[in-house]
Amino acid sequence: MEDKLIFFSSSKDNKIGKNKNEFINNEDEYIELNKIKNFRRYLSNFDIYEFKYNGYSYRTIEHAFQGFKISLANKEEGFKFTIDSNNEIGLGDGKIARKNRKLINLTKEQIKEWDNIKHTIMYEIALEKFKVSSISKDVLLKTNNCQLWHTFPRMKYPIRCYYLEKIRTYLKEIDLKEINKKLDIKQKMKYQHFYKITYWGLRESEKDITPQEAMKQVSILWIEYKQSFQ
């Protein structure tokens, strides 16, 4: 059975696996996650952290999500969900944004369009938030590979948040690339240091060696040097 984490904006602050319907195989894998107070709440769309999406600033993922939907019918009304609008909706919390999700009624065609794109929009919006919120990113990465499910009081069945799991995979890949990039830079610096010492050592010890021959010899010696540590 796979590990399962369930969250919402007011989740109880218990260790992972201790809240209702949660399950984990090994608690030791989440020691760092459990150190973060109310870690589940950082995964919620109601978590307040200013970020930008499509050029506008939003307080929560919920604001950006509902604002995008409303904009399909009326861009001016959809703008009210942004911080830039200075409207009480945009400056309010996630509950206010959720409450105004039907500020404008969409036509049947607009509802159909929304249904076709809403999962992609949710992913795009959440990604922008998790890229800039270091604490939210930290929490998400420390959930390791467990399933992420969202619920709220009186909700009959929780919903699995595949978009969060997808973002988690993306962020892991980005972090890995950064680590490899730093290692490449370090390796390059090591080579430059090795090259400088070895090249001039060859030029001084072998007076007849040409610069081209010295460079070639350095490359051969570098390969032998690296193999000696394998």
C-alpha cells in the first residue's frame, strides 16, 4: 500500500500518517517533514503567499484559479481576483476567492471550455506559486513520493491532487539539474587547476616540448588522474 497524505487549509497539525485516512509505511522517511509546523496547510490552494501568474499578482492559488475562470466570461470581473485590482476579493483570503467563484455565470460553451482546460490551468498556477514559495516547495519535496489528497469538512470523498505530484516531480528534476550543474562547475575548476600546474610543469621540465604537445599530454594525464580514483 502506497503512502497517503490528506490535507486541507485547516488540517490538524499531526505527524504524517496520524490524520484520518492517512497511511505511511515508514515514519522515518518523513522526519524532516514532521518538523515543519502545520505542513499540510502549505499544500492548500488557500495558503497565502503572493506570486505572479500571467503578469498579475495573486494572494493564493484559489484567487488565480477562480479569476481565470471568471475571465472567460468577463475579464474585468476576473481582474477583481488579482492584488493589482485593489478589490476586496483580490485582497481577501482564499475563502473569499472561493465564495466568489460564481461572480459571473458562464455560458454552456464557456463551461465546456473551462472543463477542457481547468486541470492544466491549475497545474500552471500552482507551479508558479511553488517555484517562489520556498516553504511550500520545501514541504512538497519532503512529502517524498506519497500520494497527495485534498479534502475539506463534509466532503464525501477526497480528491487526489495529481497536479501537485507532477509539480513535485518537476521540482525534483530542477533541483537535480542544479546539483549536477554545480558539480560540473566544480569539476571544471579542478581541471583548470590541474591543467595550469601540469602544463607549466611540462613546459619547464621538457624544454623541447611545444605548447600543442604539452596540451595534448595534459589531457592524457588528466584521464589517467581521474581513473586512479575509480
